[in-house]
Amino acid sequence: MHPILKLVAQRLALGLLLLFAASILIFVGTSILPGDVAQSILGQSATPEALANLRAELGMDQPALTRYFSWLGGVLQGDLGTALTNGRDIAESLGSRLGNTLFLAFWAAVIAVPLSIFLGLLAVRYKDRWPDKLISGVTLTTISIPEFMIGYVLIYWVSIQWGMFSSVAIINESMSLGQKLNAIAIPVMVLTLVVLAHMMRMTRAAILNVMQSAYIETAELKGLGMLKIIRKHAFPNAIAPIVNVVMLNLAYLVVGVVVVEVVFAYPGMGQYLVDHVSKRDVPVVQACGLIFAAVYIGLNLVADIVSILANPRLRHPK
Amino acid sequence: MTDPLLKVRGLKIGATIYPPGEKPRDIEIVHGVDFDLAPGKVLGLIGESGAGKSTIGLASMAYGRGGVEITGGSVEVNGRDILQSGLRDVRRLRGAEVTYVSQSAAASFNPAKQIMEQVTEAAIFQNKFSRKDAEARAVELFAKLGLPDPDTIGNRYPHQVSGGQLQRCMTALALCPEPDLVVFDEPTTALDVTTQIDVLAAIKEAIRDTGVAALYITHDLAVVAQVSDHIMVLQQGAMVEYGTTDQIINDPQEDYTKALVSVRSITHEEKKPTATPVLKVENITARYSGTNFDVLKNINVELHPGQTLAVVGESGSGKSTLARVITGLLPPSQGTITFDGRPLTPDLATRPLEDLRELQMIYQMADTAMNPRQTVGTIIGRPLEFYFGLRGAEKQKRIQELLDEIELGEGFQDRYPAELSGGQKQRVCIARALAAKPKMIICDEVTSALDPLVADGILKLLLELQKIEDVAYLFITHDLATVRAIADSIAVMYQGSVVRYGPKSQVLSPPFDDYTDLLLSSVPEMKLGWLEDVLAHRKMESAGN
């Protein structure tokens, strides 16, 4: 077997193992949370008998291990359970929410990833000169401001003062792609500003690190121009660290958008999660947690695999 | 006389240095150097590290490495002063008229690109050849440089060929655009002697066949004597002597040149083995975990008190692994080690303090073997505290004694490693090893990173200390001149086995086994025509067989 296939298979297996471990953590974590669903559904005035009946109905009188395995068994068959609060199938309500979150994350990534890598390359090209300092200054400022703040500032200026784009990012099935994009334009801007600095700084650092190498000097002594050297000789050797940070940020775009979704009333996973945490709806929280974990692990797995594939020593063994 | 291809006048080069604890300041590292190089001729630039030879070589491409800047003078290539040209013109010169071969081809090739693409890049980029012609020329050069599979080797990645092969590829890279001048910057220094001789011959032949001129930079006078027409000796950024190769080698005028020519003047009387060895290595076989071959195969050697056993071999022959086994860093899969009459436990972690104290080690890179944030006093004082519990005035006294022994005076106690020269750093490492009052010291290539004259000083010091302290050395090296200078007995290693072992006089006298013969005959000698003689001799022998 090609050593690369073996490595990739190993990574995949590790990813699955990690996901399994995450599922245990999520289950244990939600089990030891204080509070009681039955109590919150029935209210303060509920009788002890009514509470006990509801708990039995919800399966909460079973031992934890039994509940975990029945939950895991369901998850493996695509059954995420039913929400305690409204009795709806979680998989169904999550499906469209997840779709919306991915839609927002996708467009934010489409803009942020190429932009940050380009800015990173530009910063390397003009290292320690004003373009570098300007890029670093601006991106570090935007990452330092809380995202809800950027959100409100952009709503005020872009939407209210200049009248471009909608300030509320509510989308639904019946909207066309153009309408949807118009609705999410401002949240996409916010997310881009939030993730730009991290990726751009990492690209800059990774390429500068490679620029110290002797083969960059070789390229310089061939008479190649700076941009060509960065593009042809430095970038291919900096892919692994760059992909790593890109994937971390993509994961953030999916998992960490809770605040932005709430600010813009966007019907995504984050808002769904926040709603149900406040209602102590454990199955929904578990399902969301598991999906977030899967996204994180999956994207990091991709980063790992890309790093392996980007390494010529592994791709072309002796 | 034809117009010179390269005409350097009053070349001054400066750099900014950052001494620890002080403000950065500008210093001059090359102080006005003049020379000419005619088309098709080879000029050897020779000197120790810090002499400015690489800096001058790169200046002929108007390039300053790191913070180095050319501050004055002129460098004319083909009649144009390239120091006055704009960056655009300089870039047109680099990789077209003047090309560069670096010391470490392994680092100078981009690991992510195929060799062919890198070898032809400059020729294509500079519009010297079409891609097809450049590739054809590269294949031709691969063949001329004696690379295996010249038609397909270009499709490989740098990590897929050996160090010596990559160095030849680098030469092909430099020759591919048909330059007028190639700067060879220590092209064989990083190679084993047996590889060096082949690469050297390939370079020499390629220079002759293509009629290119060359600046050949090296610290090894014996090597440069084989390839150059003229030699310029440099010391601390200034020219010491310039002459034909013949004159520099056979009739040096300046004291400094004479010292370079006669380096390795140490004579060492071989000592007879004693009754009981201090170290006895028996049937040692070892492998690294996760691999399925033995890096050491059935090694048997002895080292006697107050004597030196030199372990010689190429990189990968297992000599450093042997040191790792003896120190307990790599427990062997078979065999025993007896130290001072008692068995050593295989694993370092289980050895008593006394064993650790009596067996010390000195490393190749003194730089990385010392904590840069500790003063010399702290570094040497640590084993005194650790093994003998010395404190206060007693410790200070002992530190001073040790510093005297390594010929570093007062005032060195409070210095940091960064404030020391390479030779001084290695001396501090020697003092640290001696502080433990060991019975035996493993010296792993301790002079390899040093300039010849400095290395000589270190070897003399080691021999002197051996007499005083009666300490035994296990001396690991790839340098046969060093072995001649200090060894009492020698073990020649090849591919994990000891192929020849015995007292120095015996090991270095014929009849030789094939490998030892190859190794000994590959060591460059300081005489003209040595390279041709050896190659002719080898050709005759292989024809005879």
C-alpha cells in the first residue's frame, strides 16, 4: 500500500475515534448540567407525581449508560431524537438550520480565505514597509473589536446610512439566490473581518519562515522577481501551516457564528442552539454539540490530509 | 591579455551586527579587495570562516546575504559595473551571466519541486533556452557530471537522490544557462571524502569542457589546489596573498599562507595498549526502534586508559550510533559494554551517578551544546555542583583552574556563549566535560565545524589534557588527518560494521582492505595533480581487475 494511503487511513480512523470521544464528552457534559427539563416544561407549580411521570415518559429515569447507548444508536441511524420542548424531530429542524449556517459560512469563506492569503502574500512582498503595516494594523483592529460591535457598526453605516443591503438577515426557502445574498451580505462582511487577521498573519508568518530557506536564495540568484519567488518557491512549501489555520477558521465560521446569527436574527444553527440551551432542551443541545464537533474534527482532518499530501517526501517516497 | 571577465576593485562590504546587550552597529567585513578573473580561468578564494570569501563570491552577483551590504568599490562583469546597475539589470545578470553553487545543495533545492524544473528554471526564465533545449542541455550535463540515469533523474524530487548526487545537480543547475562565471561556494565541504573526490572531479571536468570561468571558494587548500589556476588567500576580509596555485602551494610567501599549507603539524607518538581497557565493547548490535535493519553489526572495540581510539567512517556508517549506545541513549539489541571493569547497564536511566560522571561527551556543535542564557561560569560550574557538591569559593576556584587548563583566562567566567568564537566555545565544552573528572570522553566530530587552524589548537589542547588528566578519548571523526594526528588505535567503520581495527601504525599501513584504501586515497593532498593521479590510479586498478 502506498504510505500516503496508510497515513490518510490512519487519520480518518483517528478522526472517528475522536468523534466518538467527543460524543461521550457531550453526553456527560449535558447530563451533569444543573436543571431539570421536566421542571422547566411543567413550571414551578408542578406536583412531584407529574414531574416523575414526565421524567419516565422522557426516559430520564434510565441509567446514564443505557441512555447514552440508545442515544448513540439513534445518532448512528440518523435519528437525533425529538426536541423535549416542542416534540419535533430534531434532525428535521436542524437540517434547514444547518443548511443556512453552512450557506453563510460558505460565502464568508469564499471571500475571506482568498482575501487573507492574498493580503498575507502582499504583506510578505512589502515586509516592514507601509503596505505590510497597514494590512496588519487594519486586520488586527478588526479582530480585536467584538463581532457584535462590528455588526452594529456595519448595520448603522452600510444598511441605514448608505441604504445598501438589508440589516436583518432573515432568509427562507422561497427567496432567490440573489435575495439571499443580499440578506447575508452584512453578516458575511462581519465574519470576514473577524477571521481575516488570523489567516493573514499565519500566511505571512508561514511564508516568511520559508523565505529564510536557502532555496529562496537560490531562486534570488537565478534572477527571479520577488513575487515569482513567493508564488513559485515559497508558497508551495507553506501550504501545510496555511491550510491548518484556514481550516480552523472555517470551523469557527460554522461553529462560532452564534453571536453574529443572533445579532442579525439569522435562522442558523447558532440561534437554534441558544434558544434550546435556555429551555434546557438536552437532546437538541446534544445534537448541536455533536454536529459542531463533527465539523471541527472533519475540517481539521481535511487540514491534516492536505498537509500530508503537500509534503513531497510523503507523496514521492524514496 | 584578454579583457577580464570579472574585475573587482576596492571592494568594501559592510554588515550590521547585533552584539548581545549592546546597540547594533555597522562593521566592515571586507576591506577593499582587488582581483581580476580572465574568461575560462578558475580562481580559488581561500581563508577561514569570517575571511569574507563567500561574501566576495556573492558580491560578484551583486548579492549580499542577510544584512550584508556592499559599501564601496566596483565589480565589473563583462565590462559593466554591476554595483551601479539597477535591480532589473542585476536580475538579468543573475542566473544568466553569473550563477551560484552553494555548499548545501540539500538546502538549496526547493523540496517541493522536481529537480529538472529547478535546474532549467534560470535558463528558461532568462530566455537563454526554450524549455525543450534547456531540458536537453540539463540531461547532457547530468550525464557529463556522472549522474546515474541522466534521462530520468530530473523527474525526481531532491529528497530522492543522495547528497553527492544533489551537489552534482546543483552544478548542473549552475551550468545550464551557459553562464560566463560560476561561483562555487564550498561545493564539496558537506560531502564525505569518498564522495567529495568524485564530485570534485566532475566539477573540474565540467569547468574544463564548458570553458566557463569560476570562483572556487573553500577553506580547504588541498581541494582548491586541484581545481584552480590562481589562488587568493584571504584573512579577515583582506587579501593576504595572491599567486598561481603552484606558487601558493609550493612557495608560500606570507606567514599566514605558510600556516595554512602546513596545517596539521601535530605529531603524536602511538601508545601501547595496557593490561585492562577502560572501555570494552563486545558484540554490540543495535537498531533504531521502528526500523528493521541493524545500524550496528557485531561491534568489538577496546579503549585503554589515557589513550585515544579514533572511530572513522562516512556519514551513515554508524559511528555516532556507537556513541549513542555507549552513552546509553540507544540500548543495544545485543552485546555488552564494560566500563572500567564493571558492566554498564544498557539504558542511561538506570546508570549510577558514578558511571555518568566518569563517561563524558563533547559534541560537534558547541553552539547547540550550551545553554545560550547561561554564563561560561555557570556552564562549567554545573557538573562541579552536580557530581561533587562544590559550592561558593571552592567552586569558583575549580572553575578558574579549568578555565586555565583550556587556556582561557580570567574574565571568561561571566561571558555568554554568544560572545565566544567557535574555538572558544568548543574549549568551554571541553572544560565542562573535564569538570566531572571523567575516565573517558566521547568526542563526536569535535573539530569538524572549526577552521583548520582553530581545529589544530583544539586537538593540541586535547592531547595536552590527556597527558595531565590521563583521560581516554573515543574520538569520532570522518577526517583522516585528525585521526593521524591524535589516535593510538583506529576503528574504521563502514555500513555499521568495523572493517578494520587495530593500533594506528597497523591500520594505516598496507596491505589495505578495499574500503580503507578508498577512504585513505580519497583524502585530498596538498599537491598539484593529486586528483588526476588518484583517478588515473583507480582507473588502472579497475582495468586490471
